[in-house]
Amino acid sequence: MKTDRMNWFQWSSPQAFYPLAGKLIPWFACVSMVCLAAGLYMGFLVAPTDFQQGDSYRIIFVHVPAAWMSMFLYVVMAGWAAVGLGLKARPSFMMAQAIAPTGALFTFLALFTGAFWGKPTWGAWWVWDARLTSELILLFQYAGVMLLHASIDDLRRADRASAVLALVGVVNVPIIYFSVRWWNTLHQGASISVTAAPKMAATMLAAMGIMALGFWMYSAAVTLLRVRCIILERERHASWVQIERVS
Amino acid sequence: MMQGGLAGAVFGLIQRDLLLTWRRRADIATTLLFFVIVATLFPLGVGPEPAVLRTIAPGVLWIAALLSCFLSLGRLFATDYQDGTLEQMLLTPHPLAALVLGKIAAHWLVSGLPVVVLSPLIGLQFGLSGGAIAILTFSLLLGTPTLSLVGSIGAALTLGIRGGNLLSALLVLPLFIPVLIFGAGAVASSESGMGAEGHLSLLGACVVLAIPFAPWATAAALRIAVE
Amino acid sequence: MMQGGLAGAVFGLIQRDLLLTWRRRADIATTLLFFVIVATLFPLGVGPEPAVLRTIAPGVLWIAALLSCFLSLGRLFATDYQDGTLEQMLLTPHPLAALVLGKIAAHWLVSGLPVVVLSPLIGLQFGLSGGAIAILTFSLLLGTPTLSLVGSIGAALTLGIRGGNLLSALLVLPLFIPVLIFGAGAVASSESGMGAEGHLSLLGACVVLAIPFAPWATAAALRIAVE
Amino acid sequence: MQWNSLNEFLAMGGYGVYVWPSFGVTALCMIWEVLILRRRHAAARTALNQSVASAGVAL
Amino acid sequence: MLDIHDLSCHRGDRKLFGQVSVSVPVGRLLSIEGSNGSGKTTLLRAICGLTPPDQGTIRWHGRSITEQRETFTSGLIYIGHRIGLKDDLTPMENIQAAMQMSGHPVTTALARAALEAIGVEPVCYRLPTRVLSEGQQRRVALARLWCSDQPLWVLDEPFTALDARSSQLLRERLQRQVERGGIVVAATHQAIGLDPSTVQQLRLGE
Amino acid sequence: MLDIHDLSCHRGDRKLFGQVSVSVPVGRLLSIEGSNGSGKTTLLRAICGLTPPDQGTIRWHGRSITEQRETFTSGLIYIGHRIGLKDDLTPMENIQAAMQMSGHPVTTALARAALEAIGVEPVCYRLPTRVLSEGQQRRVALARLWCSDQPLWVLDEPFTALDARSSQLLRERLQRQVERGGIVVAATHQAIGLDPSTVQQLRLGE
Ligand code: HEM
Ligand SMILES: Nc1ncnc2c1ncn2[C@@H]1O[C@H](COP(=O)(O)OP(=O)(O)OP(=O)(O)O)[C@@H](O)[C@H]1O
Ligand SMILES: Nc1ncnc2c1ncn2[C@@H]1O[C@H](COP(=O)(O)OP(=O)(O)OP(=O)(O)O)[C@@H](O)[C@H]1O
Ligand SMILES: [Mg+2]
Ligand SMILES: [Mg+2]
């Protein structure tokens, strides 16, 4: 690869972004694997059994990081969308597009693990609780962004339309979050609600934090990998791709 | 694959409609998500008490299915009408009703069937028991074809005529009501231990009645619209 | 009446849209009828116990309003897009967001307002008390403009997309949820003696937020669609 | 270490049926995502190299 | 042999034309002329059986078309102002779907040959028709004329939006159709430019 | 004075045109020619500012059109393949609504005069545009050209579906526009037939 062909300072071009992403991926992947291994070790072998919930609480080590990532990634996606709309920079749109599936995946995982936690704790797979409902709506919002992008076949238009949607959606996220809470608390007494986490042992907290860090690094790696695919698929006809025979 | 004759034309039409949908496969996902979202609106509007939700669940699911069918009916003939394909359909040597049946079948495959497949999951969210979920799904399987069939009459009537709009809504929505009553009723009566056979066989009767009659009425409406 | 400038253009647009709707007045009837029928489907699907019906009434009415608003949103820009009027709108010297606001106002007048006017009647059918009906109607009056405003974003984003109707539902319904919660919540909490002020002022806040923001986002989406 | 045997570990105090699917599905999803992305990347690369080859660009 | 006998049509309160009688033997092109709004489209649709006329009959090979709908439509191609293409399908799929529906299924090779004949560029074959230019879309619709051998073609302003080269290709195709014994009925605003001995004219609205 | 400098556009994977530069002084008609799909429509839309070009600038009286959107659009009439009529409104209502929206409201009398000028028959005034014939609809859309005095007209195949008489009326109107110092940019497949000294040509796709 000849570096003199590339303008290293022009970060807003896919041409520069592609190799940069390639260089970063291994680092994120390594950190993520180390964190996940350490987190699992602490979560299963070091952290003690919870006196109330027994060992079912161990779901927390995937559930909470997944839930956090699902919300965090939406904000990051909207951020890239805003940058893309503001600066008309193609890589920003590509980043937004690359984040959405991972965000949706974590949303799904939060819902799934939550349901598998709810069954032993509440005796039901699903209740219409504030947090659960707002997470479900977050899944719809991810789906909306992805489907809108998939439904428009002019890429430039698809990018910008789904960026507008992502931005509008991010305004909606806090509104949903709070409105659903008020809805629930105002409407009925606490027949069922997520009990606040019992005071957790320090090891539990640490394990959860490390797992969260691992998920975070994983998201970064996967997003960059996806953005590399997107760049290749889209820039197929650009001369730089052909000349450099990307690796 | 080349195939002549009526069967070829009808299957060709189904194939074309399915191909069109496949081009826009996001459509299927959209139908599904619409169904899920409408179902989700109800707990949000009505409140989260599990007992209330369980009571209204069959009605809610049926109404959500009905609405998502209704919404996708809008595009059953509208684009064919606008771009002139409908005129071409009338100028084929095949009976129009058969072609219409093909289009309806394609419509059900992409809008009715996915709803049926997803309904157990939503049933679970509303806290329905396993038996109720099974009956609900079966009633949707039996009932949604009727919705597509009967709805196509309305879609055809709304094509050309001014003010025919109102007429067709008046005609079609009441026709949906029996399907809704039998469908939701099947679940309710099985829950209360009365057995769902009666309701289900009525649903079956509806679809058996609709299959010969609806395409014929739709074809008549289409001829009027194009003229 | 001749009137120049931005105000003239916006009012001209409102006037044109109202005229168009008047030409197709069957469409208003369809919206209303849809509202009534969705509301009536409920007792049919859920069963006739008055207590259950009274509990779910605010939610059901709000959902029916939301869906019928949504149903008519499909037409908001679609015909303008197809026949080229939208291009012409972009080529006027006026800010697009202002024109969009005009169109949204016209949309609310023909789809939101009739629902508000009709809702007391339906509330009565569900056995709501006078006070609850008053609050329900007021909450609809406050909330339906937000639906039109926010819904226009979805309508604009899905222009020119096959199956855009359902897709726009998917995009828009999550955005409708806060309105639904506050609207239905207002009635419920006034029933339970907690007073509806909180919910109603939140509804007000929604519309105040949406008025400047939604037309802007819609205008951006329209520009993207036409390009 | 609080587990006396592998069986006890797998049983998770009776909650194994809930805990293991949660972790399992999470792991599967994450691994699956990485795998399809690598496949996609490889496919994009071969498509590209083919189009370059067919365009006859000398490298 | 297409026989139009004593045809009248009205639209709304307005009588468009009355007592139109013309008979077109095989191997002829009937060119329908007239100013905008004189009823050309209406006449063409009546000939196809889409709009029932107020009075008069249309006969195809001696029998009224309403009595032999199947035979008649299976020998007919109608291309109107609205060209009947699906936006989301590619040109190839559009042609195949249209031909199959009209009872004359064609192979991919034949469809491709037809598209080539009217000059649709190969780069367009894999695009959805929606993104094609106006003239390219009309070409795709016209490609049906190269696909099969229906004896009667009814064409409403077939030269609209075509550039000079495609117009010439279409003209040649029409000439071939009349030479091999087909019948063409076309509405146009310009002279069609075929061999005058094969063209018959009908002016509406005088 | 309309200045197009170094304009390029692509659609999908395809480069439609590159480095198009042309400058049109007042009192001229720029006729854009090219085969189907060569990018005429795309170029016209870029000139109006509807489609941002990949590169290049368009200047109107010396300033880029993106910097003076309001001034530019208030002096512009664009009539494209899709003519922007509402099916359910009458011709008169259509014109008045369109003109009011574009910031040049007209009286009923003026609108009627414009419709008369392009030859829309009085019987059509009270009909919904939907029932009019193809050519009549195009006439209604073109009537905007008689309504007011915008200096720049951008017309995409304005002669489509018009009969000989309306074509002549339109031609005269275009001639008048350039004579009084306006600019017309038009895409066509036929020669427009104006005084050659006022016509400039641009061929795409060679
Ligand atoms: C499908 C069901 C569930 C969903 C969608 C869900 C969703 C979420 C979300 C979105 C969060 C992050 C929000 C925040 O940090 O405030 C979260 C955190 C959490 N969830 Fe769940 N949850 C579900 C079920 C459960 C169950 C059954 C339990 C335990 C009984 C549980 C316990 C927790 C805990 C302890 C946290 C961390 C709280 C905190 O850090 O504030 N969740 N969940
Ligand atoms: N409801 C109605 N009331 C009165 N006149 C009507 C009505 N519907 C249609 N018309 C008239 O019928 C005529 C239809 O003409 P048609 O479309 O056949 O014309 P055409 O010769 O094809 O014209 P063009 O060259 O413009 O395509 C038009 O003049 C139209 O104004
Ligand atoms: N997504 C796409 N991929 C490839 N080519 C495309 C795409 N979208 C549009 N095109 C091409 O861009 C061109 C658009 O041309 P345009 O509509 O400007 O042509 P035109 O000169 O106006 O033609 P006509 O005379 O037929 O109106 C067409 O050739 C079309 O095939
Ligand atoms: Mg005509
Ligand atoms: Mg063009």
C-alpha cells in the first residue's frame, strides 16, 4: 500500500478512513476479549451468590451492559448522523449506518436477557413496566432507522433520510424514558416493578463494570469492521479502491 | 420458466407481486413491526394491569391484525391503477377474477401470514396462556385470508369513483366485523371453557364464502374504475 | 383574493389544501368513520362488560384518534410528490418550513379537529362520566396537533418509497407514544382523583416543542426526497 | 470459589435454565455478528478484485 | 380486419365524436389525428374495449369484440398514455411480467432482444425502471412490440419523449408490422412517416 | 445572465455529464439536446437547484444560486415532466394556487386570460383537471408562462402532447420572452423553431 496516494489529513474521506479503521480493529478486539474473559471469571467464580435472588442475578453481567450499550449506541449513532448532516461527510453517515445493527442487537439482547431474568424473579416473561417498555420502543426506533435506510435505494438519499430520523429519534429517547416512568407511577400502585438493585457486593459491581467495558470495546471493533465493509461496497467504483487493491 | 394459459398468467401475477415485495423485502418487516407496535400501543394507552391486559388481548391482537391488513390494502391496486398495469390486466384473455385472486393471494402471503406467525409472541407479552395462544394463532390463520379477500373489494371500489370512497368504507368495514367477532370470540370462549369450535367453524365458513364471491365483486369494481 | 408575500403563500396553501379536501370530502368521512369504527370494534373484540370498557375507554379513544390521524398522514405529501407540486414548493422564494407548517395546519383541520369534535359522543358510548369526557376532549384538542406535526416528519421521510405507508407508521408511532401516554393518562388520573393538570401541561409542552422543530425536520426530509 | 462441582456450577442454584440461555444467546449473537461481518468483508473484497481484474487494470 | 361502425362517445356533458365509421383492412396503419381533447384517447380505449361507447360497434374479423373478448384481447397490444410499467421492477422483469400476464410468455433471451431492438442500453437492464429517464421508460414499454406477433396494435402517441433514433426504430417496426399483415391504430400529432399507401387517416373533431 | 460553470452530475454508478460550461446572456434561449437518458432532465433540475450537482456552480446574474435562493426562485418558472397540477382542482384553481405559492398571486381575470392564451377551451374551466386530455393538462400547466413575468424559464420538453396549434402558441410565447430580455432553458427532441440568432444549443452525451 502506497501511502503517498492518500491524503492522511483528510479524515473526512473514506479513502483515509478505511485503513485507519483497519489499524484500530485489532486493538479494540483484544481489549474486548481480555475484558470479557476477566468479567466472566469474576462474575461466575469470584462474585458471591445473591442472598435474595440466588444465582439468577448473574444474568446482570450481560443484561446491564447490553442495556447500557443499547442506549449509548443510539446516542452515538445520532451524533454521527448529525455530523454527517452538518458537514456533508460521507464517512459519518457510514458510521451511523454501521452502528445501527449493533445497537439493535444489544437492544434485543437486553430484552432477551431481561425476559429470562424476569421469569424467575417476577414469574412472567414480560410485564409492561416502564423500563421494559421504553427499551422495546428503542428497538422499534433502531428498526425504523435501519428499515428506512434499506428502503431507499439511492444511497445518498438513504443516508440523509435515516440521519434525520435518527436525530428526531434521539430527541424522543429521553421523552419516552421519562414519560413511560410517569405513566407507570402515576397510573397504578406498585403491583410489579423493577426492584432497585440490592446493595451489591463490590465484586459484583466490578464484574459488571468490566463486562460493560468489554461490550463497549466489542461494539467499537464490530462497528469499524462493518464500516470497512460498507466502504468497500459503496466505493467499489472509486479509483482509489481499485488502485490500492485494498487488503 | 415459461408457462402459458390461465394458470401461467395467475401464477405469473403472484410471482410478479411477490417479486415486487421481495424487491422491497423491508415491507414484510414493516408489516410485522406495525403489528407489534399497534399491539404495544394498547398497554401504553390502557395501563399495565396484567388482568385487564389479558382480558383485552384477543381483541387487541385481532384489531391490530385487521388494521395492518387494512393499511397494506391501500397499495393492492392503487399503483397498478396509476401506472396503467390495471388496463393491461383487463386486456388479457384471462378472466379478471382469477387474476384478482392471484393478487389477493400474494397480498395475504406478505401481509397476513407474517402477522399470524408473529402473534404467539405478542400473546405471550400480554400474558395469555399456551392454549389461548394456540387458538388465537389458529383463528388468525383462518380469518386473515377473509380480510384480504373482502378488503380487496374496498380497495377496488376506492380506485376511481369520487365519493365511492365513503361507500366502500361503509361496505367493507362492517364486513370485517363478523371476522373480528368470531376470531376474538374463539379465544374468549375457549378461555371460559366453552370450546372454540363453534367460532372457528364460522370463521372457516366466512373464508369459504369469500373465496368465490370476493374476487368476482372486486373484478366488477375494477372494470368500473378503469372505464 | 390576492395576497402576496409569505403569509399569502402559506394561507394560499392552507386554502388550497382545504379546497382539495373539500373536493374529496369523502376522505374526511373516511377518517371519521375509521375513528368511530376502530372505537366500536373494541366492545366487539373485548366483550361488553361496562367496567372493563370504562377502564380502557381513554386508551382506546386515544389509540383510535392516533391511528386515524396516521391513516390520513399518508396523503399529506404523497400526491404533491407524485404530481410535481412538491418540486414547485421547493422552488418558491418562501422558507419551506413555513409552507410545511401551513400544510400541517390544513391537515389538522380536516383530520384532527373532526376527531376531537366527535370524541365526546364515543366517550358517552363507553360510559365515561361527564368530567372524564371533558378532559378527554380537551386532551385530544391539545394532543392531536402534535400528532399532525410529528407525523409529517414520517410522511416526508417515506415519500416515494413503496410500502411507505406502513414504514411511516413504524417511524412515527414510537414518536407518538409520549402523546398517547400523557393523553390517556390525563383522563385516567383525573378519574382516580389525582387531577389531570400534570398530564395536560406535558401535552402542552409537547406541542410547543413540536411547532418549531417538526416543520424544520419535515422540510429537511422533503428536500432529501425531491433531490 | 463457591462451586463444589461442575454440576453445581451448571445448575446455578436451580436457575441454570435461565442463566445459561442468557449468556449463551448473548455469546452466540456476538460471535455470529463477527462471523457474518468477516464473510461480508471477504465477499466485498473478492467482488472488488474481480471487477478490477475484469476492468483490466494493471496492478 | 377492424371495422368501426357508427361509433359515438361522450364524456360528461360533452359529445366528443359521433358516427365515426372506418374500416381498416389488414396491412394498414390507421392514424388518428385531431387537436388536444378531440377524443383520440377515448376512441382508442373504445377500440380496445376499455370504455364502452355510447353507441356503435367495433368488429374484429367480422365479429363484435364484446362477443369474443378472449380471442380479441389475446391478439391485441395496447400502449396508452400510462405505460403500465412497475417502478420497482427492472426493464427485463417488466416485459416478462407484462407478456406473461397477457398470455404470451417470453424467454429472457427474447425480452433482452426486444429491449436491444428499441435501443434500451444494457446498463439499464439491471436498474429499477423508476430511475430511468422519461424516454428510456417509454422505450421499455414499447419493447413489447418486438416481443410477439399480436396482429392488432393500438398505440396512443407512441413517439412521445423518444429521441430521433428511437423514433426511427419504432417507425421501422410499425412498417414491418403492416407489411406482414398486422393492423396498427395510432394517435399522433406528427406525421408518422410510413409508406403512404399503407396509411389511412381519421381526423376527429372537425 | 445565467452562468453554468464546470458542472458534473452522476446518477447511481453512472457519470451523466462532466465539465459542462455554458453562459446564457439575457434574451437567449438555451436549447438542451441529447438522446434519451443523456441527462437533460438532470441538468435542468440542477439549474433550478433541485438536485445538487457533484461539482460545479450555477450563477444567476453573477452570484451563485445557492447563496440567493430567495431572489433566484422568485424569478424562476420550472415546468418538468411532472407538471404539478392537482387532479381535483379546476384549471383556474390550479393556476391561482400555483402562482400564489410561488409568490406571484394572480387575479381570476389574469388566470383566465392565460388559459385562453394557450388555448384551453372555456368548457374546461369548470372541470377537474383529472378528466382533461393529456394535451389539455399540459396546456394548463403551461398557462403559468402567460401569467407573470419571471425572467428565467426552465422547461422540460414543453412541446410534449401539444397539438400543432398549441405548439405554435407556445413558440410565439417563447419568442416574446427572449425578445423582452428573458432567458429560456428548454430540453427538446425537436427543433424549437425560434429565430436562430436568439438560440444557443447544448448537446449532452457526445
Ligand atoms: C425484558 C425485560 C427487561 C428489560 C427490557 C430491561 C431493561 C433494562 C434497561 C434498559 C436497563 C438500563 C437502564 C438503567 O440503567 O436505568 C436495565 C438495567 C437493569 N435491569 Fe433490566 N430489564 C429487564 C428485566 C430485568 C429484570 C427481570 C431485572 C431483575 C429483577 C432487571 C434488573 C436490572 C438491573 C439491576 C439493572 C441495573 C439498574 C441500574 O444500573 O440502574 N431487569 N434493564
Ligand atoms: N366529465 C367530463 N365532462 C366534460 N368533458 C369531459 C369530461 N371528461 C372528459 N372530458 C373531455 O373529453 C375529452 C377527452 O379527450 P381525449 O383524452 O380522448 O383527448 P385526446 O384526443 O386523446 O387529446 P390529447 O391529444 O390531448 O391526448 C377532453 O376534451 C375532456 O375535456
Ligand atoms: N441509480 C441509477 N443508476 C444508474 N443510472 C441511473 C440511476 N438513476 C438514473 N440513472 C440514469 O440517469 C439518466 C437520467 O437521465 P435524465 O432523466 O436526465 O435524461 P433525459 O436526458 O432527461 O432523458 P429523456 O430524454 O428520456 O427525458 C438516465 O440515463 C438513467 O438511466
Ligand atoms: Mg390522448
Ligand atoms: Mg428528461
